[in-house]
Amino acid sequence: MQFLWRYIDDLVGKGLELPIISELLMYTSASLVPMAVPLAVLLASLMCFGNLGENNELLALKSSGISLQKIMSPLIILVSLITIGAFLFNNNVLPYANLKMRSLLYDIQKQNPEMQIKPGIFDNSIEGFSIRVEEKDPRTNLLKGIHIYDHTENLGNIIVTVADSGYIRMTSDERNLVFTLYNGYTYTEMQRQKKQKKEKSYPMRRDHFQVQEMIVELGDFGLRRSDENLFRNSYQMMNLSQLGEIQDSIIKEIITEQQSLSKIINDGSFPAEKRIVALQDSSDTLRNETVVKILPTYELFAKIPREQRISDITTAISTATNARNYISNTYFTNDNKIRKLRRYQIEEQKKFTLSLACLVFFFIGAPLGAIIRKGGLGIPVVVSVLFFILWYVISLTGEKFARESVVTPFTGVWLSTFILVPLGGLLTYKSAKESTLLNIETYSEFFKRLMNSLKSKKKSDSL
């Protein structure tokens, strides 16, 4: 539903067939599986062990000498197989589904709409025409203040149609648009084959009409599928091997640019040093011998003629400005590449964490269900949603820190797992030890005794 509400404007009014919509929803559903499976495992384990605890079946099993770990062992094997299947799905099926969904959604967004013209905006969705309307009646679809610029001959605005009002409709075969225009005129510039260079006349023709119909051919109005290779470089459309290859190439590019920058900075010495050497070589000549005087920098600079000093200062400022711009551009280029690299690294780690989340949620849901002893779709659903939201918020926070290079991608993506694994171990320990920490009946009995004591105290005070 979130996907539909997000892209509802791109889907409505496109004349899409049911198979196209079904294909898009199928690929979208596949992209939601990695998030749905951990939540499903959490809810199922809570309901299963909650029902066992509510019906005292866990108590009967434990009375027979079967520990909670042994009761959970068959399900641990099952959830481990689900985890492996989720990893294979995330690595092989999910990139393909994302690629198909993104390509299809891109084609749908480019699809010419049946009626996309908005008031006060030039619409160029119809090839060869630019259309603008002043007003549009939302009930009757009557357009007012219509301007149609015909660019089919690629000669500019030589054919312009203006109408007070009119309607636009599509033919039944969805291949033509029919403009029904009222009270207007068509302006046409007369393009003569030969023109004299000094001629300044501009012949034109103006045709007035009360009712006019224009038919605009849309060509192949069916959905045109783009080449899927345009989207293969996105991090969501790659498996582990592809992510590893592109990370290596990005790292090599970053290292190459950093080495190039260091070489330029080290080789490009400041111009004053060259000027000092020149002054030393051109020192005074006495007795046919060259005498080199070592002077401070400011004295050497003072000996340079004024015009030369101005030229050197200008050159130094220009060199410093160019160096600063080069360093700044290199920094932003490398920063963008590092951010891009972080995306690929995060996606690589998510293929493991989203799969392992199934096993982590099982070790949270199973002991928690045994502790609260409530089955059905009531409390288990509430508890599952709360834990899932906690895991989701921590995951998003860690990913954001990783994208901003606050922490490493490994630390940011695995942050939620590092937090929830100890929680699952604690719940398993408490459940095995028959802890009443999360038992609702314990708290309900406590409040009942408290209320009874308050009532008895109130009666004694009244007596």
C-alpha cells in the first residue's frame, strides 16, 4: 500500500493494461520479502510458544523432563533453513526483482498520459507539440485559454493555434488525440523556398474558426520497454560478486585520484622558491667571479623590479586559486565516490543481516511467547510490531551513520543485530529458568493484591 500511494500519480491515467500492473505489483511484492520474512518468523514463534504456554503444554513437556532448548531444537533447524533460503533469495532473486521493477516503473513514468495537461504550465509530453492552457474545469474537463505550438517541422513556432476553450480526448484505440477547439485562430508563417538576403518581409496566414478539430497521432502508444542494462549499476540490482567487483573498481579510482593529487602538490613547489634560485644565479659579478649572497626572503623580493613583483604576485594568486579549486574539486569528487562506495558496502552487509534477522527474531519470539503465555493474534501481534519497529529504527540509524561515514558500514549495518542478540539470549535464559519477569499474570496478581489491600484499609478507616 505504501508503494501504491507513493507512485499513484505515475500509475493513474496511463492506460496501463492489467498484465503490466500485475507484473509491477509482483516485482514490488518480491522486493518486500526480505523485510517481511523476519517479521513473519517473529510473529509465528510468538503465537506458537504463546499457545503452548497458554494451554499448559509447555508445562507438561517440562514436567516430562524436556528442556526448553530441546523443545526449540526442531524449530531452530527449520528457522536455520529459512535463514539460508532468505540469504539465497536476497542474493539471487531480489536483485533481479529490483531490476525488473525499476525498469518497468521507469517505462511507466515515461508513458504518455491520457490527460496530463495542467493549467499554467507548458506540456511537452506529446512529441512535436507544446501545449498550454490557462484554466481547466475539474468537473467537465473544459479547457480555457488554449495555446498549441506545432513543432513537427522543426522550424520553431511557425504554426500556433489559439482558442478560447475546448476539449481533449483520446480515441478508442489510444493512438490519437482529438482536440475540439472553439472560437480561435491558427497563425502560420509562410516559409518561401528562396529568400533574398536583404528581404525583411515576413509573410503569414491567419485562419479564424468557430469550431475546429485537430487530430494528433501519438504513434505507438503501447508501453515501450527500456534496456535493463541502464539500471544494472545500481547497488540494489547486484549480487555479492557484482558488489565486490564494483567496490574494487571504486576503491582503485579513489586511490588513483589521491595519488595524483599528492603528486601534483609535492611537485608543484611555491613560485617564490624558483625566484630565490634565479636571484642567486644572477648575483653580482666581481673580478669575473660569481658571488652568491644569501639574503632573507623579503630582501630578495624587494630587489625585484616593481613590475615584476606585480606580475609575480598575480601569478602566485592565480596559482594558489587554481590549486585551491583543483583540491576542492578533487575532494568533492572523492567524497561522492566514497558515498557511492558506502552504498555498495551497506547493501553487501544487508544481504547477511536481513537473513540472519530471521534467526535472531526466533530466539526473541520463542522464549518471549513462552514467558507471556498468550497466543492468538492479540498480544503476539502487538509485541511483534514493537520489536520489529525497534529493530527497524536501529537498522535505519546504523545505515545513516554508515552513509555519513560516522561508523564503518559493517558496524552500522550490524548494529541492530549486536543489540538484539544479547536480548534474545537473555529472554531464552529467563524462559528456561521459569522467570516471571515478563509474565502478565504476575503483574495482574500484584495489582489485584494491591487493590484488595487498599479496599480493606479503606473499610477499616471507615469503621
